[in-house]
Amino acid sequence: MTDGFDDGGTYFDIQIDGGSPDTEIWLGDDAGHLVQKEVGILRSSLIPGHYVVEFGLGAACYPVELRANVRLTQREIEAGRPCERPTVRLDLGA
């Protein structure tokens, strides 16, 4: 993560409940990398920071800021303002 929230030693639990049992939930980091996909319910432990969520690949993207254990629903997330999916930055070296 590039947001500087944490040195990687602290993890928080996140749970995102999809609108139905077959909802695809895509979780991406602030660098634009898709890091996890689940169907129905996404459960993970992550370092604090900024993430993005999509309910179906290529669907609207929503920001999620993780600073504590959290449980969210698709409805709660989609009630917020969508954001641009971060552009993947590759460091190909010199």
C-alpha cells in the first residue's frame, strides 16, 4: 500500500456482504491491483489503507477506507459516491 497508514504489522478484518449469494465482489488496492474476488460474501484481513470495491468486474468502483474492523453491505457501499479505478503502476526498473 502506498498510503502510509501502517508498517504492515496491524491487520483489520473486513467483511462485505453482496446483494445476493451470486454477487461477484472484487477488492482492489490503492495501486489498482485487484487483490481478491469472492462470490456472495468477501471476508479478509488487510492492513489499514485505501481500497476499492466493484460488484462485478468492470462495474462501478467504490472507495473503502479501512481503519478498523468493518462489516459492510453492497447497499451501504453503493449508497456512496463511485470513484475511478486506480491505474496500475508498474515499475519496470531502469
